[in-house]
Amino acid sequence: MLAGLMQKKSEGYEEMKTLNYLAVRYFELGMWDTAFLIWKEMYDGLQKNLMYDADCGKMFPVISCNFGNALRRMGCTDEAFVCCRQGLQCCFEKEWNYAAPELLMQLAALYAAYGEHKIAFSMFFFGKHLMHWGNRADECQTLEEIADKDFLLYCQEELS
């Protein structure tokens, strides 16, 4: 059934939200491989712009955030870095800021893992403030706490 959903060439925004929701739930239930495959297919399709209509491009930062989180948690730091940077770049270019705080927090964790502590702290500080300004929950009080935290987005609100 999942393979059939992924083969469709005209996924709409609601279908993408549903697939993302399923992937987040799979990830939270410890089924990382299944979540990874869903996000990879969506990420690749959005990146190539072959699979989804233009309105679904707004999901790219969300999918980048979730796929980057999966890559980071699976130890694929270089791939996670590229994925999160692309998602953040899309946030700024398209002014779709929904995923920006979580992407910044993940990049902070990745920069810290690379030993780039000044950049990591800057990303952490900026992400933390964006979460605060957006009235989003943020349990992380220090840069060290984010390394073991998941930053997953369900995308339950409308993206603008």
C-alpha cells in the first residue's frame, strides 16, 4: 500500500501532510527504517520537483527537517547537514518560516558535532529565540541538550 502511494505523480498538499504524519508516527514508534523511506522518497521528489505540484513545495522545509532529523539520529551527519541546510535555505528564500527553528536547532547540533562551537551556539541561540517568538514549546535549555533530541514536525497547521 505504501509503495502505491509513493508511486503517484500528483501528490497533493493534504496527501503529503498525511504521509509526513505517518512517517513521524513510525519514527516515534521506533520504526525508523519505514519513516526514513517515506521521508527520503518525499525529499527526493520535492528536490527534483517531479513528483509534487508547486503548492507542495511549501512542505520541503518540513520534510527536510524530519528527514534531516532521521539522518542525524542514524549517524549520517554529512547528509543530515546538507538536508537541513537546504531546508533552511528554502525557508529564507520562500519566506516559509514554519520549520526554521527546528532546522536551526538541528544545524546547531550538527555544528557542535563538527566541533564548530561558535557557529553551533549562534544557530542554537537563533533557533531558541524563533521558537520562543513563535510560541512553540522548547524544552532545550542548553546546546548540549539538543544532541539527543528529536525535532519532528507534524505540520498540522496551514503553511503560509
